[in-house]
Amino acid sequence: QSSTAGPSIPLQGATCEVAVDYHKKKHVFRLRPCDGSEYLFSAKSHLDMRQWISKIQIQANLPPPVQQEPPSEPTSQKVRTPSSSSSESARSSSTAPSSPPAPPPAKMVKPQAP
């Protein structure tokens, strides 16, 4: 597993939806940035896929200045996941606006040529 991050995907104005036409893997969603590229991602479950789609759609509809703001919490703090304790959620919501928990990681799918 590499610790090097790759280039980011521009989300402003992007579309994200279930890839209903992709049948090789389950829980696949498609991300289409405005630059014309297309990415397929595979989540662990249907719920995780819906969470990813929802979060990406929210981010894609934010104005650019809001998208580029740094997180309000230090980066060294633990990222909340659906299984995190409610006391951690209560603690972080007192200093920053409440946000839904982050979905688990999704895997990029490499589509096969037809």
C-alpha cells in the first residue's frame, strides 16, 4: 500500500452516480469531472457507495472558495467513521459544524476495453 498521494480530481461541477451499466463488480459508482474524464470506484457495500456518492455530490456543488478551505480540525485528529463512538461526534460538534461521518475507502476500478 503506497503512502504517496496521486493527483487530485477536480470536483467543482462534477457528477457522481451509480454505474448501473457496469456489471463486473458490485457497488460501483462513476465520477465525471468537468474536464471530460471518467472514474469508476468500487465500494465495500451499497450503503458505503451511497455515502460516497452523497459526499462527492455535496462537495461538487460547493462554491470554489469553500472547497479550498482547510479543514477546521487538525489533520492529526482521528477521522470519524460510521463505527466511531458518539462521544467523539459530540466532542467535535461543539467546535465545528456537524457533518456526516466519512464513508470507508472506495477502490478505483480499471474498466476493461470492449
